[in-house]
Amino acid sequence: MSELLGGWKRTNYCANFTTADAGKQVTLMGWANVRRDLGALVFVQLRDRTGLMQIVFNSNTLSAEDFARACTIRSEFVLAVRGELVLRTGDMVNKNMETGKLEVLVSEFKILSESETTPFEISDNCKANELLRLKYRYLDLRRPAMQKNIVMRHKIAFVAREYFNDQNFIEIETPILTKSTPEGARDYLVPSRVHPGKFYALPQSPQLFKQLLMLSGYDRYFQIARCFRDEDLRADRQPDFTQIDLEMSFVEEEDVLAVNEGFLQKLFQETLDVDIQLPLPRLKYEEAMARYGSDKPDTRFGMELTDLTSIFAKSEFSVFQNAIAAGGSIRAVNAKGASSSFSRKELDALGEFVKTYRAKGLIWMNDKAEGLASPILKFLSEDEIAAVRKAASFEQGDVLFIVADVDKTVFASLGALRLKLADKLGLIPEDKFNLVWVTQFPLLEWNEEEQRYSAMHHPFTSPMDEDLEKLDTDPGSVRAKAYDIVLNGVEIGGGSIRIHSQQLQQKMFRALGFTDEQAQYRFGFLMDAFRYGPPPHGGLAYGLDRLAMIISGCTSIRDVIAFPKVQNASCPMTGAPDYVDDKQLLELNIACTNTEE
RNA sequence: GGCCCGGUAGUACAGUUGGUUAGUACGCCAGCCUGUCACGCUGGAGGUCAGGGGUUCGAGUCCCCUCCGGGUCGCCA
């Protein structure tokens, strides 16, 4: 039977005690973590969000009735206990528990709630699979590790509010029900009851609103904003996720970076007590690609790419010839000292791995003690080998991996291979937090499917001043005032200086292949607004989930989101998304053309 | 949409070449125990081997399909 609180007040959390508190009368409330029944003596670990405290029910000091009641306590029963905090001495001390030198000798208690046996053990030792954990997420969230993650996430959000407030930013909310933006990710749509056939869209980001706020004079804005994208999930992607979003007026790129470096320094100081040295290192996009094969390089280890294109310019090997003829390149990563780390089978598996990234194959050169081994040895001249050795510091004991293809494929495959090799060879230091800015992104990206350029960042990103004139003549080579902040190989944020000139914005829309009418239809309200004095502005948005993931040492953002969704974008706990009553659909003027069984 | 990995008591796993009644640990239930702390001891209950179809004298095991989960490519301005 559930008992009522009956006026009892908690005096303390379970784990907020020191031995100096011994002798105090306390009232604790929490969940029974573990019960050890010795017959005439029952030990229970009481758990709340601070930790554990052992409580003792003694048949000598309790009435027979109360003791019998204590014997009914099971895991996850909710208890309120009153008693004396007593010091444990000698063998009674539990050295594995933070509060192991103390326990509460219970004089009075209430069983506030009983509990059925949980589907899995509420403990960090719990090995239950993630689907089960997510179905019973409310139980999973009781586990100390999850509580730690959720509290850390709170701390990050709190530091952000504190820092940006101190920097004179104003937190402003923007709408969740808004207008569909056809560029970019797929929108989640919400039907309108009062406007049959019309739909709201959930925001992919507060981008347009924050730019309008700059025009409205709010100068420095931030928001911890929920965003929605109807795209496939990943370990680091959820359909609804949270950004720490900010925008500033009367600034240039350097100003945005500076204020954010201050934030990151404070954040790492206050969450992990880690010193971040400023200014943060920067890499131009082009350099990041050339050195790491990625626009989000993990700089915690070396193994940088080497360009071998010129060495093989006259090679007779057809794979190399073809790559060069296609305007591509031949590049390599060198796994130093890994000569004996790979079996033939593993080398073949790496070949399959790079095919994931559209590479046609992976060429390896293994410089073993007994001599150089490579499937393409017969195509290589002495001079070429010597030049490769020099260029890639390729020495005895190393394995060199080469991909020859168009640049996009070379970078994608070697960038991924570099990470995979480093992981296998144990080259990635776990305790390092390497932040790096990647700057000067291309403004545009050729979209094969639609046979037109699309914005790499978004259509409001400003081109770099020195590339402006190329917008008409050579759009693909125009660089943008866009920047990403990368932490240990994860893009944790990105932003840009925006276009604040109507004329330039129109030019940009044309470069994207929009007619003026299309631009007006899609972004008319922004275009209209920009007739009324938009200030120069720019900003940045962090992925709060990813930031929390890395700071908490997790490998999936699901571990730092209280109620995440699984890969098919459903929620195992609530069952969302789900069918609705015909009546609801009728009211919304919606008919479904295709439904699952 | 593609590729890879996985699904066996409540949980985590084992299950040989296809062969008797599908095991182990933890958890759970009952009994005993006054210093346990991974408590201990005794006994017990608990299985749609993800679902469907096929091969076979015989399928947890082999084949096909479906569902579900994870990773990833595409996708994610």
C-alpha cells in the first residue's frame, strides 16, 4: 500500500553528507536500490539523484510490526526514512561507496510507493539493450550514469545562458509553428485546421527569425532552440535536436569567432575543468580537406594525407592515369609502424571499407622487413618509390594506403580511413579536447540531381569580399564567410556572416538558379524586411546535443537526450508517431493515401 | 533507398556437424540467517529460440521472406 507523505519533509539528499554530519537526525527520501535481508537486520541502499546512502532496519530498535513492514521492501520501492546518521567503523565501512562511512539507523519510515520488478536492473552495470532501455526510458534515466549526463547537459545550457547574458545577449524565443523552407532538409509539416490544405512547418533552425531580430535592433540574440529535420537518423543526428543559437549585429567574422572562443573556454573550464588555450587554431576548408580529408578534422592525432599526384603524373598504372585524366588526384595516408598490424584479410576488408565512400579500391604498400610488398609493385619505378618514400615519410615498418580518384572520393575515403586506422592502432588520445575553426568554406556546391548550384551553408551566407566578382563568372570557386567549430572530429557548431545587401542577396538567389519570383515566393518576407535597413550581421549555432555528448564522453547523442528517438524516427516509449482518429483527420481536411498495416 | 552487424527465460549470454527433456549467470518467488555491502545457504518458478514459409525422418541450428534494433552510405541549406 502506498502511504502518504503526511507532512514529512526531506531534510537532506542521500549523498550530501560528510562524516562530520554523524549524529544528526535526518529524513531522506528516495528509491530502494539494493536490499540485503539478514533475517533480523535489513540493509537497503537508498538512492536519489545525488547518490546512495545505506539505511538499516534493525529488529531490536523497530517494533515487530514496523520490522515486518521493512521486510516487504523490494527494489525500486519509494521510501521516506527518518533516523540517526551514524558513523560506520572498521569492517562496517564500505570503501566502494562515497557515503560508505555513514549509514542511517531507521527509527521511522514510510513506504510511499511499491514497485513491480523492473525489466532491467537500475544500475550502471546494467547491460540491457538500448531498445529496452528506451521503451522504459523513465527507468533508464534513474541510472546514475544517465543522471550524470542529463545534469551535465543542464550545466552546459546554464553556462551558455550565463555567458551570453554576461556578453549582453538577449534570449528571445522564435516560433515553432512557422513556414516551410524548401531549401535544405525535409520539413516536418503541421496541418492547419482553420486553413484547409495549408501547413505550418517546424523550424529546421531559427535562421530567418534571428536575422530579422537583427534588423529589429536586438543587436545580440541567443536562444536554446529546438530544431526539427525530417532526415534519417545517425548516432549524432535526431529528428528533433537542440541548438545554442546566436546572432550579432555590426560584426565581422573575427568578432563572432572571438565571442565564441570566450564561450568555449568558459564552458570547458566550468564543465570539465579543462583549460582551452586561445586563440583556437584555424584551418581553411581547403587545407582541412588536403591534410585530413575532412571538413571536420580530428586533430588529436597526425597521419595526415599526402598528395602523390605529381609523383605519378607519368605513371603507366591505368588507375593512376584515369584519376589524373578525370581531374582527380592520388593521395595517401601512412600508417607508421603498422606493417605487421594487418593481415591480408584485414587489408582486403579495408579495401571494402573505402568502397563505402565510392572509392573503386584501396592500394596498399607494406614495407616489411623482408621487402616492399604491394599489389601494384610491378607498375612502380624505382624513382617513383623513392619519391613516395620522401613525400609520405614512408619507411620500413610502415603501411601506405593510396586512393586515386576524383578529389571528392579521395578525400571522403582517405578521411574515413584515417579515422578507422587511428582507432585500430590506438592513436586517438581520449583525454584531449581539440577545438579547431574551419573557415572559408565554398559558398556553393554543385547539385548533380538538380543540375544547379545549392548553398553549402544556406542561401543567406555572405561570399568573401575578394571572391565577389566570381559569383557570376565562376560560382563554384567562390568562398564564403562561413565557419564551423570542430571538436575532436565532430562538427559541434557552424555559422556565417550573412548577406545584408538586397542586391547581393538577389545575386545569390540567381546563382542558386531561382527566378526573382521564386525567391520572392519562398523568402519574400525576408526580402521585404531587408528593404528597411538590415545591419551587417552574422552568427553561429551549436549543436547542444553533440556538445553534451563529447563533454560527457558518450558516443551517441541519444545518451544525452532524455527521451530520444530510434533509427526509424519513432519513440519506443510513447509509440510516436501513431495513427490518429478519423475524426481528427476529418477536422484537418486530411486523407491518407498510403498507410502501413 | 543501399550495404554491414544483431534478435534464444525478466536481463545478459552459451548452445558443437541438424539429433534425447534448450543450458549458465544475475534477477524473481519461498524458507533460514544481527553487520551485509556483488551478502550467504536451501529450495522453486520462469522459454512463441523475433514472426512467417521452406528443406529434412528430425530445425534454436540450413534456405527464403517479413518485422525490429544498431552502425553506415545516400540524405542532413
